[in-house]
Amino acid sequence: ALRRLARDTVRATRWELEESEALLLERLMRVASEDALEHGWLLTELHERFGLSFEELARRFGKSKSWVSRRLSLVNELPKEIQAQVQAGAIAAHAAMKYLVPLARANAAAATQLAAAMASLKPTTRQVGVLYAGWKSGTEQTRELILRTPKVFLRAQAQHQQTQKAAKSPAQLLLDDMGAMSGIARRARRRLEQGLLPQLLASEREEVGRLFSQASAETQWLFNHYQREVPDVGRSDAHGN
């Protein structure tokens, strides 16, 4: 490139670093990547070749020890066939870490079979969880159905859940909604506590900010409405009428 620009001098900056430090610096200088497999490969190199502990890796990356452990498990415990499916985008890395890694620990062949059956669907993390639960608790016949026609199994489970939901009372549905909202808020809080925001691109931070404002407005309306309604309901009010 310099020759094409008719330049004969290379201007460079030299940093005196250990190789492990250079690997970490190179990663931090790149645009923050959320590719979990790339993280796993780098963490494996730093852990096995340079002897960095889980605690040190967590500190260097501004993450938790569990974050380090989950990404190492993608590389060290998932069969190569499943890693290839994750790399190709057929199976989400989060789904692989949450469901396929535990299955691979117990039965690598079963994990490979299940991953191959579901890969063509490009399932969501929730769908992978449904298939994993069905495989884990199902009979041999259920497992054959999952391997042969995973889409049919997912459809049957969705219909079953709709039937159960229809049988619930409005009060139980509200309780379910409030429990889900609390769980989602806890997960989002943990991601922020682990230092996610500084890793985001400017456009991503802007989108996160927009959604936080939207979520704040919706939940604030809900809390205000509840506080306004709750003092005036029940048999104790309006003379029991």
C-alpha cells in the first residue's frame, strides 16, 4: 500500500508487550465482537497456553467468572459438529451454552444428534430449550419424534401451552406476567453489572437507550395505575357493595 502511494518510509509505533498482553490488547482495539466462539478460542489460548486463571480472565475482560466458563465450555465441551453449526449461525451461541453443553457433558452423541435435527430450523433459544426439555424428560418414542420432525414437536408443545394458558384465571395470568417482568429485569441488570455498555457500538447504545426509555415509560404507567387502583378495590370499600 505504501509503494502504491509512492512512500518510502513506514511510520510505526512499537509497544513492548508480552504475547498474552498483545492478544488482549488486539481484542480490545477491535470493534467489540459478541461472537461467543471467538471469545472461547481466545480465552482457551490465554488459559491453556499462558496460564491465566478464570479470575484473571474475568478481570481482564470486565466480565464474571461464569461468563468465562460458559465460553470456554463452547470450545472445550461441545463437539466440533455443533461448534460448526454455531459458527454458521444455525444455532445461537447462547442456546448452545445453556442447553447443548450440559447435554454434551452427559452424552456427546445425543447432543450431536439433537443439534443436527434442529439446525435446519435455525431455532430460537426458547425453541432449543423446549426441544432439550422434551429430549431430557421424554420417552424413546418422544426422542425419535424430536429427531425426525422437530418442527412437529415444537408445534405440539405450543398448542399444549396455549391450552394451559386458556385454563388459567386472569389473576394467574397477571401473576405470571409480573414474575416474567421481574426475571427479565434481573437478567438485564446482570448484563449491565458485567460491563456490557462500554462494549457496545454507538448505534447499539442509542438503540438500548431508546428501548430503556420505552420500557421505563410502560412500567411507570403500570406502577402508577396499580397505586391509583389498589386503595379503592375490595369488599371493604363502598360499604361492601
